[in-house]
Amino acid sequence: TMKIILFLAIILISIIAVFCNKTAWPELVGRPGAEAEAIVHEDDASLLVQIIPENSMVTMDYRLDRVRVFVNKEGTIVRAPRVG
């Protein structure tokens, strides 16, 4: 019962986030990772931006306040940064 309510609340928050704010930046793929934080913050200054080497282990939790930016050894973004 409580788990179902929590689950439904998370779904509702996710739906609201999708319709109200930008949630992905596919246009950043191929660009330097160092540029990502400033570009993401132009859209939403409240987001925590994490620059992470590709293939790194990360937690599987979904957070509406976080954007992970995966970069290769050269520092280039290798997949679309997204909220989560």
C-alpha cells in the first residue's frame, strides 16, 4: 500500500518533469565534457551535473536533480546526458 503510493508519486513527478523541463541534451554528444555543466545549467541551474568516465560503475538510483555526463578518455561526451 505505502510502496504503491510511493511508486505512483515517483511516476507522477517524472511525468511532470518531462513536460515542464528539458530532461536530455542529445546535442552535446561529441562535444567536450567540460562544456556540459554550463550548457545544462543554462536550462536548469538547480541540476547537479556529474562528469563521469564512460564504462564507470554508477549507482542505479533515479534522481530528478542529477545529470550524468559520460565522457571518453579524450573528454568527449559519448552519450546524451539526461536527468536521472
